Amino acid sequence: MEITYADVKTKAKNLRFKNQAFINGHYVASASGNTFDCINPATGQVLTHVAACDREDVDKAVLAARHAFDKGVWSQTAPEKRKQILLAFADSIEKHQLELALLETLDMGKPISDSLNDVTYAVKSLRWNAEIIDKIYDQIAPTDPNVLALITREPIGVVGAVTPWNFPLYLACAKIGPALVTGNSVIIKPAEQSPLTTIFIAELAANAGVPEGVLNVIPGFGETAGQAMGLHAGIDAISFTGSTEVGKLFLKYSADSNMKRVSLECGGKSPNIVLTDCENLDQVAKQSAAGAFFNQGEVCCAPTRLLVADSIRDELVTKLVNFSKEFQPGDPLDPKTVMGAIVDQTQLQRVLKYIQTGKTEGATLVTGGNQVRQDTGGCFVEPTIFSKVHNAMTIAREEIFGPVLSVLSFKDEAEAIKIANDTHYGLAASLWTNDINKAHRIAKALRAGVVSVNCINSGDVTTPFGGYKQSGIGRESSFYGLEHYLEIKTTWIQLS
């Protein structure tokens, strides 16, 4: 979509914000009447006041979702009809592309160009899931001739989805799509930092034909609405994307309630390994900088640990510094901006604290490290690169979720693998080499759910995404992403 800075600013001034919960097909205030401020991180100004839902609101949403599921208004609808409704839902999101992108940018601080791409990815995800709805076949087991054993897939029931603040629209659709396509009712809680697009699309789903109670949106805080969902015995499964710390809480909530199924896509500290036989260091530097600083570094699989062979480290760092200049923060509403604002003041201070810790622990700051554009009232940080980082340092071990890249070095392939795997995360990894044998060997040795060779964070809706170790449980996208939302039933029929 071709847009101008002037067009974007004009459209932004005329936006109207939907700010209530969406329960049983209608926008409603929270039961308590409480709200919270939704703040533009680029200016510090309040955009609107959003319904702060709690346990009573979750109870209402679960009641509506369970009633819809048991009545079969969606779960028993023919796959072809469900497909057409979901395709109409995707079309409606596409029709409102600019409006949704503006909501995302104002709410979360990312550049408008990135927000437009996010809408595109959200639409693709919904359409892909819609198209597979009538292509999922059940099975017959191999048995004796006098037995018919059916293996069938059934919707699990009421699904709770909890999304993070960094890709609010895309990740909402990445959960809504497979949950609805498999016949479930859904209750989704967007992050309190960026709830506006999820609230907005609830009405689009209803207008497309999703029945009342099948899709509900509960804005609120993690410790109230999120906890209430995690502990609710009426929710059969939870799909959570966010920090490892909060992901562990949902495992506890499951144990303390009804042993609901839990899928977790959590934190990461992804290694990005560059071997000496990689010839195009300009390409490595360009993609490594983009991977680390895209979306202000607020990406779970961002390649924030750059592992470089000793002999080429200094050369690559010089190139990285040059490419990082392209990511200077600017007004997120300007289509030319490539890096926007950190999501809120809390995250801003967290990022700045990590930068100070890197200095204190002896890493070499080669560029960035400062808060900028303070006159705007917004939360902006320069792209920051540390060199001569050791894997024991805090900035190399903990997820920062900001534009901070750590450069580590290694002597040989074995040490590179050891450093890469020396983390309790295992979400993604990247590797640069011209040797296909090394590519296969090292990729197999890396303990990560996604390994990209000669590129950064590659994949799409057709490939599974998820992590090893404390980066999560389960997978999203592709056919593998449907499994969390389905029960497998065996029906054994003895024939006479």
C-alpha cells in the first residue's frame, strides 16, 4: 500500500477507538466499570481508556463460549461454511488494512510500514487456515476384518488465547485461525500494552458471520484477566505467547485448575553464527542488523547473540555499525521510518538498564546505547551494539527485548556450537556458511526449533514455529499448529 506521511497523519487524527470487551457478540464495559490508559509510546499521550476486565468478565465470556460450543452453532457447522466465513473475515481485515495498521502503530510504537506488513501476514494466516478446513481427513486403523477402528479429530472445546504486545494483530490471528478452523470457541486476551487491534477485529469477525459467543475478547491485565483465564475450569486449552516467566505461571494455573492443555511460545536468545567461509559479509551484516533491530528489537526470535569467528569479528563489527545507522528511531507514522518507539516506559527502562549492565560487566559498546528523541515524550532507544561479549554476561544470557545486539567470538566450529547451545532458550538460530556439509552438521547440533541457514528468521505459515527448552511447548503455524486445538478419539467397533 502506497501512502504518504501527510495521509497517515490525517487518518490518524480521525481514528475512533473501540475500547470495550467483546462478549457474546457485543461490545460491553467491564463488569467493574474499571478501565486502564492506552498510551501512545511515541508521544506519551493517552489514546483512549480500555475496559479492564477481571474474573467476572472471564466468567461471562466462558459461559458464552461454552454455550455456543455445546449448541454447535460453530463446532457443528459444515467445514465448507466455516471456510467461507473465515475467508470473509480475512477479506474484512484486508479492507481495513490502513485503519488497523494505524491502530497498531499508535498503540505499540512500531513503524507504520511494519504495521501494514503485519496486517498482510495476519490476512495470509487466516486465509491459509481457512483453506485447510475441508482438507483434514480422519483415519481408519489397520485391524482384523471384524473390527472397524476409527481415529477422528474433534475440537477441544473452549480455547483461551493470550497474546503479547509486540505483534498484537498478527499473533491474534495466528491463534484465532487454527482455533476457529478446528471448530472451537475462543476467548482471547490481548496484552494490556496493545489491545486495540484485537478489540477492533472482533466486530469484523461477527460481521463476517462468526456466531455470537464463538469469538470473545477480554482486555485486561495479566495478573487479573490472564490469571482468571489460566485458572478457569471452563477453559479446555490455553495458547500463550509471551515471556518464559509468565509461561511458567500458565503451567501452574493448569495444574491448579483442570489440567487444561497448555501451549507456550516463550522467550528466546537466538544465536547467529558466522563461519569464516561465508564470503558475503555485507549481506551478513545487513541481515544481522535488520534481525536485531527490526520491530525495535522486540522480537522473541531476534538473533541478538552474534557469534563470529575470531578472524573476521572486527571486520564484521565495522560493517554492522554502518548498517545500524539505517535504524535510527523516527516518527512511527512516517512511512520512511524503519525503527519506532519502545512499547512503554517500563520496557524502556528495562532496556536502558540492560545497556548499563553491559557496560558495567565489561562489554565494549561500539555504537548506540542512548535514549533519544526525548523531546517527543516518547520511548526511543538507539540501535545498540556491544562487542567482546562473553556468554556469561547478562546481556548475552537474558532476553532484553530491545534494540541491543551482542557480538561474541569463537575459535572453531565446536566452540560455536557450545556457545550457541549454552542457554536455557531454544527458539531459533541462524547460521552463515558456504559449505553445505557444515550447514547440515551444525543445524542438526543446534538445540533450536527453527534454524535458518544463510538468512535470518525464515519461515512462513506453512512451516511450524516453536522452541526447545524454556522457549516453549508445542508449535504454531502449518498443520502442526492445529494439534493443540484438537482431541484425538478412537472409536472401536466390533462387527458381527
